Amino acid sequence: MMSLEDLSVCVVVPLQCGPEPALRCLEGIAAQGEEPAFEVIVVDDAAPGLEPLLAQLEGDVTVLRNERRLGLAGSLSRALDHTRADTVAVLRDAAVPAPGWLSELCAALADPAVGTALSVTGGRPDTPALGSLAAAVPLAHVRAAGVPDVPDELVLGTLALSVAPIAGAAQIVATSSVAPARTHGSELEPGSAAELTIVIPTLDATSARVRRCLQAVAAATDVAYEVVIVDNGAPPQGFSGPVNAGIRAADTPYIVVMNDDVEPEPGWFGPLRSTLDAGAAVSFPRTVDGAMRSDFAAWCFALTRETVTEFGHADGEFFDPSLVIWFQDTDLYTRLCRAGRPPMLVRESTIRHGLSQTLSDPDPRLSAWVRTQVQVDQQRFEAKHPDAVLQAATLS
């Protein structure tokens, strides 16, 4: 049997979160014992606001940066090219390891009948293998089985299933525990009244895209907020209708409309709120590492209750519902400009954006409907604003 002294371990930490949960995860890793010896590879999977933290790690750990989001499978595959360790231990979703987490996993791998060692969550021995947040696998077994190209939450469990015929069954290690990341970026008092409603229209409220959006919101928002998710995928209803429904449900002084592929960065809301308080009808953040409109980037924008009343299309309908998928933001922009209160770009507020991933849905029926409806929307916009000049996005 192999002893801990014989093992070399690489701890792979793909990060998609903000700096606070990332720091707690890394602190948990640093608190592991001296055995087994281990190296750490952090993969910045296009995460929001991690650069200051990662700059402090340079030299102590290996830091890899993904230019675009690759997910757990893609990030793990990249990390494998940068380690010579015998064993790979993976932490997903910035889980925080308890003391002894790594040594207990590796001790389980000393049994030749164990192909993969999986941690429990919060000390619960009934943690399902498919739901485990951490695992350790000999590197040779990972290479033989291959990293499975599946959604993040299924990678470790699927890898364990793939390794089993090659090297042995997976084992849940009750003495190796991790805690889920605590993603909320603020320490607000329980029961605090919400001042912000975030409206997120989506075709699939269960998608990984929506989960990433919500995780980023939780990690980066430092005011009391509520989220209204409008799932309009059965069947798809466009954009205006779901946004209008979400705004009707809001009962807070401030509202943000956010595409489901937006991920705000830490401190994003304060500057938007300050701009609104200074008199802007609508404010919107700067999009980093992606396409950006400096006139009105409507994939994420903030407004007040007063704006809803003053500039809404009709009672209970903020956007013009006849503009189903497209041009409702252009209609709003046009009306705001004519009133002398155009949307205000707030460069101090930053987000990342997947650039309308929903509209690239592979469903041919949905794609055909979108193309047809966009043409109809343009005709209706031009009829409503015959003197408006449509132009290409102003990039910044």
C-alpha cells in the first residue's frame, strides 16, 4: 500500500466566483497539513474581479487564466497540462475544505480497490457521489478515462464512473469534508428591507447560465436585493413581455433588468444607484472583456420607480409589448433622448456579458421564430419612429 509520503498531489481550483468566496476557498487549502505535499493550480475561468487576489498568489501557486468561460471540464483539462503530480484533487464551485480534507482523500486512495475518492459536503456522510464538491483521482486514471465533457455539477461524479472500470470504484470519504461557498458579498442584517429588484428573463431557469448569473449577483451585490426570474420558455415569449412582468412584480426603489448571461463584478450596483440619484432616468454598467455599446447596453440597466412611471410605454407595461424580441430598448433609448435624459454609461460599474447567448439557441424552430419576429419588430419600430435613424452599435 502507498503511504502519504509517496504521494505528490496537485490541487486544482477552477474559479468562476468573485474574490470573497475565492479567498475563503484558498484559505481552506492553505490550512491543510504538511502531508501529503501538494501544489496548487488556480484556474481563473473568466471570473469577475479576481485579478487583485490572483496577483497576490503569483509565485506561490500556478495561475491559469481562461479568456472565456470553459467550465469545470475545460479548466481541469487545462490544469492537467501543467502538473507532474501523481494525483489530482479538484475543488469545484469554490468549496471550502475543512482541516484534513486532502490527507483523508489521499489516504482513501492508498487502497488499490479505490479509483476515486470523493469528499462529503458539510460533514454529511449521505452526500451523493454525483453531488460531491471535491474529489481526488490518480492522474494516470484521469488521463486514461478522459475528462468528461458534461455540465460542471456532473464532472466529478461522471469522472468517478469512468474511472471505476479502469482502476476501482469510487468511495465517499466521510472524514474528508468541504463546505459550499458562501457567495453573498455583504453581511446584511437578516430581515433588511430590499432596496433593489433584479429582473432576469430567461428561457430556462434551471440552466447553468442562470446559475452563474445568480452566483455572480450574490457574490458582487452589497445591498439588500431580491431577484425576479421570469421563465418564459414554454413557449418562448420574447423579451418585452417577461421584463414587463418582472418590473410589475418589483416593489423596491431601484430595479435592474439583467440578461441571464450577465455576471456583475464586485461593487457594480453602487455607482449605478449614485447616477440614478443624481438625476439619470436609466444607468448602465461598462461591459469588460467583450462587446460594449456606449449609447445603451440594454443587456443590463438600472432604473428607479419614478422612471417606470415617467417613461413606461403604458400602465403596467414598461417596454412596448408590440416590440417582442428586439428594438424595445431602442424605443426606450429614443424616448429618453427626446426627453433630454439619455441612458448614462457608468464606467465605474462593470459586468461581463455572454452577448445574447439565448438568441443563438440551436433549436431550429426557436431560431426561425426569432428571425421572423425581429423583422416584424423592426418594421413596427420604424412605423413608430419614422424619423429615427438606426445605426450600428457604438463600441467603447
